[in-house]
Amino acid sequence: MNHQRDAYQKNLTYNLNLSGPGPTFFAQYQSGTIAHWCAHLLAEPITIVDVGCGDGVLTSFIASLFYNAHIHGIDTSAEHIDVARMAYPAISFEVAGDKLPFPDASVDLIIMADTLHHIPVDKHGAMISEIMRILKPGGICCILEPNPYNLLTRYRFTHDPMEESAQMIQLRKLKNLVQPYGNTHTVFYHFFPQRLQKLRFYEKYLSWVPFGQLYACITTKK
């Protein structure tokens, strides 16, 4: 089991090392940003689902910030779920495929980080429909994806074996999928390399520039 976790972390570190931050930093940054967007929910007894949770690192940070929430991590990989359960036994993790194991309109916040591009393109619409099925009206869906307009991201995809069968999603295509379900806006992420650490102060001011390594598509269901 430790070998599974080490292999996953090794691949994830390779996936991120071009921009400087390691996987734990990256998960903490993402969770903090999601908490900022959803600050009004931090103390509420809501239900949160992390779709494509992997080894549960991001899920664990979300659980620490949304401290009254019921947190669920979902992934198609039984190996990843085994790793997550071992590392974070207080969080509910479950293997699930195309059908998410939740009733209609039962979830307040859905997070899908770095996951959709691993799903075949012809299934994207069905996946978004399934996510929106379980999301409550007024609930929030945060989808975070690599940005194909960033050259470092494209280089990573070319050289990372984890992404061999993946296909990056253009923002406009993702917005076309989610906009029928509610109000949608986007944020771009910029990560300066470690050697330019002093410039990281300015990253938060670049969220509107469409060339960041990642983007987030945030939808409030109508």
C-alpha cells in the first residue's frame, strides 16, 4: 500500500515540478482558494463531494477548512481509494464510476480537480449532467483543469506518462457544458517557478489573464 502511495506521489510531483510547488502545497493552495470562493459555507453542516479525489490529499484539506461539513471522496480507482482510506480514515471515500452514489439534489458543493480531462470526451456531457443531478439548486460546482493555452502545461502533457491518454479541455468547451445549469465564471491560476518565488505575491492579481497553468470553472446551479 505504501508503494502505491509513493508511486502516485512521484507521478504527481513530476506533474507539478515545472511550476515549482509540490503536490501538498498545490492541494493546500487549491483548497484555500475554494474556501475563499465559498467562505459563507465554511461553518455550515453541508455535504461536499470531491469527484476524482485520487489519494485524498485535496479532500483532507477541504475537510479541515469546511469543519462542519460531511465530506466524501469519489474515484474510479480502487487503488487510490485504498490509499486515501489508509491516510485519512475520518473521511468517507468510495469507488464510483459513471453513476455517482448520491440522491438527486443532495450535495451543496462539488469539487472536480484535474479529473475531467481523464474522462473520454464523448462522456463529458454525461459526467457534467450526473454532477448537476446530485447538486442542490444554489449549490456550487468547482471544476479545475489544466489550461491548454499555457505552454508549460502543454509540455507537461507531452512528457507525463500519467497524461498519456488524457486530452486537455478548452475553457470555452467546458463553459458550454456547464452554463445551461447555472451562473458560471472562471478564474485562472499562475504559478511562478521556485527560482522566481518573490514574484508569487503577484499571482493573485493575474487570475483574469487567460494563460495561467490552470483554470477553474465555477458554477452556481440555478
